[in-house]
Amino acid sequence: MVSERRKLSRRNFSYYMRVMDDATGKLIGHLSDISSNGFKLDCQKPVPLKVDFRLRIDQTDQISTKSYMSFSARAVWCQLDQFDPNTYNVGFQIVNMTPSDYDIFLKMFNTYGMQKNPRQDNNPN
């Protein structure tokens, strides 16, 4: 049932993990927030919205025996960081991910995701 598929809460991401363009190998950004269906990146450049990206995240031995995971995600919002005018915060929604890579993604969420302090999180989403 849909009601049983509750979203995991959003969590700040405590590990410096790079997210790359899988086709070009260029850095897109660094994970800063993660949930069960998406994530936020800190990027040096704005990212076009409503465009699907094929992304790659290299893995550590602590998370997976695979050296990386690749998947499709879509940028759904992009804004300047409120504290750093040289950084853009970009929200991505996962579009397509294999079940085995989703298991790795959830392990990343559980291992490196830190619960947010409700008083610091003014974003209702």
C-alpha cells in the first residue's frame, strides 16, 4: 500500500562524497542532504532544472563491495547558498536506480545521514 511506503526523513550528510556526471566524469557537486527519494548537492555552478542526469557516486568499502553506483536523477530546484555566494544548493529527485544500487543508497542514508535538528530546519519539505 502507498501509505506503508513512508518516506524516510531528510538527513544532513556527514561524509564528503562527490557526485559525478557518469558520462563525462566531471564533478557535479557534493552530497549535503539525503532522503529516500532524493538528495541535495552543493555545486560550484547552477544546474539546469527538469533535466535527467546520469550520475555516479564512488563508494567506500564501508558501504559497498561495488566501487561505484550509477543512476538517473533530475534537478528539481537550484538556489544560491544562503551563506556561501559561490555555492549553489541543488535538489535532485531519483528517476531510475537499480534495486541493488537503491540498497546501497539506503545504506549511505543510514550510515552517513545525520538527523536534522528541527529548530535548524525551517524548510517544511
